[in-house]
Amino acid sequence: MSWYGRGSPSLLEQAQHLAVLTLMDAGQQRARTVKPARLALPHRCVEHRQAMPPIPGRPLTVSPHEGPDMNRLPHLAGLALTAATLAGCSSAEPAADPTAPGVDAATADSTPSPDPTESISARGNLVKKVGEPAGFTLPGQEDDPVVTFAVKDIQVDPTCTSEMAEAPEIGHFIVMNIEAETGSAAQFEEAFMGEDYQFNPNWWKFVDAQGTTANNIVSTPTYSCLPEAEALPAMIGPAERVTGKIVLDTPSTEGTLIFDDPQSGNAWEWEVPAP
């Protein structure tokens, strides 16, 4: 490097110039020896995913670049689990021959036949006479009823004996004397989820001689016609035997009383005797 247009450089200037040349030379040397950094490409993890096993009858195709559809995995996994569960429950052993020793073949006698003495009304209710037993059982426990009862007596226009007695509001008092017996607590648990049984007066209806139905045959005076000691218990628990009376208020004395029991899903009816 020359110093044109100037006089001879001083010793200080020469020293500074030499230092600059040394630094430039060192920088160029490092630039020649440093290699450019190698760019790291992102790892293609999709290629290493394990594809879902195909469902029998429904093969699953997985692209090596896209992988399985993640939105479908829960559904497919559920199907696979179901198939595996069914396969695990199946047995390689053949089904038992229904006529093999120790297995009774089904016959016509295995199905209970309806009682020929039972009578069904045009309304689909079981028809009962005064004093005739009624009730219901659980499936497979036909010899062990959950509830049995009988309407022992029906009185039309009785004389009320309570001190708080009032005249009927709807028309006529009808008093039913009921006797009932209940099954075990285990039966109540299965039949009513442990709840008590009841002959709720609001579940009774009256159909007159012309076929007109009165759905509400309960009034305030029906609760005060007889002393409380004569009333049928409102709630009846398991393993109990009770007797008592229910008072209804009907528009007529000629017709049919119906107990439509929502607890058991049954309905019974009795013809009101002539007064």
C-alpha cells in the first residue's frame, strides 16, 4: 500500500497501518477456514408411525406421507376393541346340543298357559268378583307373589261414622274393604326399587252403566267419612299383612270400579253390587 499525496508516514502511522493489515489478514484467514453451517431438515416422523391394523372387512390404508387420519382414530379404535371383545367372548367349543343329556329341550309345556278362569274386560282389565284374590308376581317367581289382595266387601251409600263426616261432593260414597299381603324386601327392591306399595285412591276410576268414565272419584269428604283407624294404610311395606277401607266419591251407584295400578302395570275391575 502506497501513501500517495502525502509525505513519509511517521513511525506511529506505520505501526497503526501494520496493525490494520495484520487484522485484515487474520480475518480473511478465518473466513477461508470456516465452513458454512449445514442446515438441518425437519424429521419426517410420519414415515415412522405404525399404521393402525385393519378392521376385519374394512381395511385401513395409510399414506406414508400423511399418516392415519387422526379424526378417525377414536372411532376405529372403538371398533377394534369391540371386535376384540367379541372375539374374546366367543368360544371355540361347539354350542351345547339342546337334546344332550342334562339339558331339557324346550316343549310347549315349558311356557305357562293363561289361567282359563281369568276374565278380561273390553277395557283390557282383569275382571274380579268381590272376595276373589288378585295380585301379581315377578317373572320366574309365579309361586311367590309380590302382592296379593282381595276386595272383601263393597258398600254403597254407607253411613259415615267419623265425627268430621261430610256429605259427598260428587254424588255417592262407595266404601271398599281391602285385605292385602306383601312379599319380601328383595321382591320389593326388584319390583318397586324398594318403594312401598299403595292402593292410592287417585288410581281408582269409575265407569257408569252408560260407559262414561269418571277419572277423579276422590273428594275432601272421602277422607273424613270413617275414623282413621278403619282406613287402609296409605303405604304398605314388604312382608306385611294389612286390612282397611278406602272411600270413593262416585257420580252413580251403578257401574264398575277400576284399580289402574301404575306400580305393577296391571289393572283390575269390580262390578259395583246393587245397593
